[in-house]
Amino acid sequence: MPVNFENNQIVSPGELLAEGDYLSGEGSFKEGNKVYSSILGLAVLKGKVVSVIPLQGPYYPKVGDIVIGKVLNSSPAGMRIDINSLYSAAIFPSTANETGRRGREKFIQFDVGENIIAKIISFDRTHDPILTVDEEGLGKLVGGRIIKIHPTRVPRVIGKKGSMIKLLKEELTDRIKIGQNGLIWFSTSNDVIEDILVAVLRKIEREAHTSGLTDRVKETIKKLKEEKLNVIRGKNT
Amino acid sequence: MLFEEKIPEKLIGSDGLRLDGRKLDELRPIKFEVGVLSQADGSAYVEHGKNKIIAAVYGPRELHPKHLALQDRALLRCLYRMATFSVSERKSPAPSRREAELSMIITQALQPAIFLEYYPRTSIDVYIEIIEADGGTRCASINAASLALADAGIPLRDLVAACAVGKADGQIILDLNDLEDKYGEADMPMAMLYRRGDVTLLQMDGQFTIEEFNKALELGKTGISKIYQLQRDALRNKYLSIRDEVADESEVKVEITKEVEENE
Amino acid sequence: MSEVYKIVSEIERNQIIAKIAKGKRLDGRSLDEYRPIKIETGIVSKADGSAKVELGDTKVIVGVKVELGAPFPDTPDEGVITLGAELLPMAFPTFEPGPPNFDAIELARVVDRGIRHSDIIDRKQLCIIPGKKVWILFVDIYVLDSDGNLFDASSMAALAALKNLRLPDVKVTGEDVELIKDSMKPIPLKGKLAAVTIAKVGDYLIVDPDSSEERIMDGRITVAFNEEGKICAIQKGGESSFRYQEIQKAIILANKSSEKIFSELSKVM
């Protein structure tokens, strides 16, 4: 049997997606030789793998992910970080840097309430995620603004081969950092650009399950700039 | 209750119809709406006949106090509550034994559907509030809670759909309303993971012969199949409406999935 | 769980304050701008009166149930109005199941004071046999979705639900009270009531705070007005103090916003 859906079709939990020689990927599961959706999302076939791209749901930590967090408590023994996930994360002196090269004396303690951008270096079912900030571009975030979107929709803010984020950087601000956990930090040169960026991020979030998004976002930025800034047409296109 | 309710002499008329005009195997009008609350991770509103119910889901989230945490799976906790004004006689705001029992059986009705093992050491909290009750609140609550779980993005083996069957004036009837529940001869709420054919809730009070029970079980399954389909439509509609809206805005066709895959 | 919400990030706090200093708020409102209000009445047929209010994303339902009962000994010729409030755990991540906590009790009491002292309801009208039989009104507030400013939303919902309340005529014979069927009538209300909450953020005052603003605010003050513009109740809350001049400013600001609430209430009253 061919698959039971068209690519990008919206499916819900328990829906039969495919039968026969298929594998189940993210958002789907197999019973016998049948693949079913486990979540509400967009069904996709890639090779023999049937998956469902989620539209809503928690951020599930993954080693290697860059996340934006908030310091919940801090002591010389370590820090607890809220990463907008079902598990909170930790930074220990021994793991503050990935290799442990610099050791304990280099451990920088952040204050409670400070925001950081960090990388997940370890996580499994039995242990909470552990973070490091010892890499280029990681560490404390200062100033700017943070907004939260559905973590499942972060891939659309990045876009195909980074096309969306490239667009946002070129048109609005290059000071933007995206956490895979749904938190986006940015700083803009003025309030009008800030308003446009927020409106655009909300649009991407809301329309994450639609096609042609990058082009529509491009149009929206152009329109908003003309409205708000009186920018001459074609300046950045 | 200011005025005593009149006890109906018959629940099924000579025309074979029930007091609210329904056929024996007919469901009440049902309306599902998904994503109705701003703070909850998932939510749903259900109108089932005159029942008005809201269900909300928080989680999976860190569980406090920690000693309740399960090392191999998430802890599911459902809380069923009725507003004081949801029933004829004002309900005391204090939790009742009935609410405690229903909270437990609703938890048990939903639990088999959820991949709890994906999220060890966390909790999934389901809060159900009955705004107005008109018979069959536990089933309508399960229908709402199941939608709220799906809306929260929690992985499920299947949607859980529920409906009551019963007996009135000697006839097997589907989806009892308040009067049929009170004055009928039997009431049997049931819930299923319909696709799998798993029954996750079954209660009964009243009297059935074994033949009647079998007939009721079959009728209940038919009702559940219809509700199950309505649930799917409600979930899809939440996102389809936005898609339709932007389809008007732009004709450009780009593969969403490629974008998502390539930056993973 | 709760520490995640209690600890406000510096950037989050600063972004709200920086905007406010420029006369704007994160959701685009100006400092004295109220969110959209939507009021529906008669939404629960089993209640004797009911209303739902949406204030931005905040959603509150109020239902009224009536009973015949004995008056309080010190007010033998007055009916009784009992106000309760529940902050449902579905409404906000940190709201927990259980008996009403301090926040819920404060909410019920502030709404109660506004209604009581605005003289909207003449409790004597709710008396049937002095000292023996009066109407007892149970007004129950349920917060379903909490995006800030529960005081104002709940006051509006309580008032709209009371306006929606229907009571039957009664026939009194000696000490017997007979309720007459099909004679349900609204109770006369004298005017309206508007509770307006002002939050203090640093040196600024803002109207109708949402939940993100409530997390960073230094204090709040709720002022209830009747339609003549008289102040009927005040509640200052929060951990820090208001300066003398700020109080005066807050009253003027609240009074201005009360007009919007009155006009929304007029649509259903």
C-alpha cells in the first residue's frame, strides 16, 4: 500500500499513515506493519521513513542544541537553569567547558535571573540536561529583548538552509540569537525595527505549518518598512 | 433549585422519539473547540447537549514535590471539578467524593493512550471544569481532555472518545441526557481508544440482561466512532483555518518539509 | 515549578520597563490603555444568573445561585450576598488545586466590597419575611484563564451575572413562602460599578496590567467607582509602597478608564 497521506497533510494522534514496508520516524509509531501518527502535526514521507512534524509541544532537550535559559539558582557548586523545557538544566564547574581544560577556577557564576545562551552537552532519560557556555557566542546575554515562541516552530524561524534567519538578519538586525527551546534573543537599532521583528516572528510562529512562508515574510517586512519607516522600495531586495 | 423538577411519566414517546426529540440511537449536538485558553499548554472546550466543559493540560513539566516522580514515565494526574452553579441544586465548593472518583476513573481512561514513558520524572496535569452539567459529564470530560492532550502536543497512541449508553422505557438508548440518566433504567458510560478497540472506561448502574448489555455495548461503540471522527475534525480545523487564510494571501508553493529537514 | 515563574529574568524585566519609559507597552498599548473587553450573559442555563468576561486573554465566568434562607441577626430585613472566588489550576501554571488561597480570598473580598458599597443592590429588596426568610445569593467567580487583572474582570463578570439574575415572585401566607412559577424577573440594580486596577512599575503607572506586567510590577491599586464617579472601594496590593502623589494620579487614571468599562457594561445591562 502507498502511504495514506499527502506530504504536509495535517494528521492527528492514532491516524493510520502507512502500511507495509515503512519505518516510523519522529511523531509516529509502529504497530505490526502499520505506521500511525502519535501527534497533531504535518505528515511527511522521506525515503521509507514516515514522520510527523509537530506543531505544538514541549521542548525536549537534545545534545548539541543551543538553548537560551534563565538562572534559577547559583552557587560555587553549580547553577540551575530554566530552559523552557520539561527538565531544568545544570551547569557544573567541571562541565562549564566541554573539555574540562580550564577547570574549577575558571567557573563563572551567573546571577539569579540572568539569561544565558548555552549548549547542551549531555542529557538522557535518567539525568537532567547539562550545559556549557565555553564556546564562541555562548555565555551571558546582555540587554536586548527575548521572546518566546512554540519550540516546535523554531525550524521555520531558521528556514531552509538558514534562509529565513538570513533574511531577518539582512533586513532587520544581525544581533539575533535563536534557542532551539523556543526563546529568541535580539537587539535592534531602533523601536520601529523591533516592532517589525516581533510582528514577523509572530507571523512565522502562527503560519509555521503553511507553505511559501519565506516569501510572505519578505513581503511583510517590505510592507511594514514602507509603512513605518518610509524606506525606499528596493533598498534591500 | 427553586422549583421541583417534574418527573416525566415516559422517557420515550409513542412516536418512538425521546423527550428531546432524538431517535434512540442519536447523539446530542456536539461542538468541540481546541486551543481556547492562553496560559495552558493545551486546551479544549466541549458543548455536548447542554453540557459545557473546559479541559486544560499542563505538561509534561517538572514534578514537585520530587518524591512523587516516577523514574520510568510521566505521572498523569486528572482533576475533575464542577462549578457550584453547574447543576440544579447548588454544589458545595468543597471537593466531593464523586469528584474524587471521577478524577480517578478519567485518569485511568486516558492513561493507556499516552506515551508516558517518553517523559520520565515529569507530570502531565489535566484539569477539567464542568461549567454546566446535563448528564454524561464524565464522557464529555474525557472527550475534551483527549483533545486538550493532543493540542498540547503530547504523543498519543490514539484519541480517547467516550459516550454513555443506557436503557429507558425498556429500550436501549445512546448518549443519555440528565433526565434519562436520572429516571432511566440503566446508564453505562464507556470510553475507547477507538482505532485499537481498547475499552478504557466502563461503568454501569441500573439493570441490563446480558442480551441488552451486548446491544448497548455495540450501540456505545457506534456513538464513540462518531465522536472520534468529530474530535479529529476539531484538531485539524485549528490549523486548517490558518492555512486557508494564507492560501488566499499567496499562491507560492514551497515544500515546508524540506526546510525543516535541512536545518535539523 | 513556581521558582521558574517567581524569578523574572533581567532582560524580561528591563524590556518591559524600557518600553514603558517610552510610553508604550510590549503588546503595543499605551500606558493608560485598557485591553478589549467582551461580556456575555446568560451562558449557564442551570445558574440563576451568569456571565462570562474576556479581558484580553483573561477569562472569568461568574454564576449566581439563589436559595431561601434566614437573614443575619444584625440585618434581619436584608438579603444575603455571598461572594466566592476560585483561581482554577487550569488558569495559570502556578495556580494549584485546593481550597481558596490568599489570592482567591482577596479577589472575592475586593469584588464584594465594590458591590456592597456602591449601593447597586438594595439588600432590603431581597427580604421576604423580616427576621425569617430572605433571598441568599451565592455569587461564585471562576477564573479560567489568567492573563492578569483578575480584579477588574471579576468585578465586571459579577455585576453582569447579577444583572442577568432572575428571581420568581413570592406569595407569603403567614410564614409560608410560595414561589410563583413563570414569574422570573430581574432584580432592580441601581446603576453600575467599575473596578479599575492600576499597576506601579518603577516610576510609572499603567492601567490594566497583563500577567507579564504583574510579574514585574512593584504594586497595584484597584479603585471601584459607581456611575456617579464616586469611589466605592479601594485595595492597594503588592509589596512596595505608592508615593502620595502616585495615589492621586492613580485615582485619576482609574476614573478615566472606568468610562470604558461602563460603556461595555451598558451593552449587556
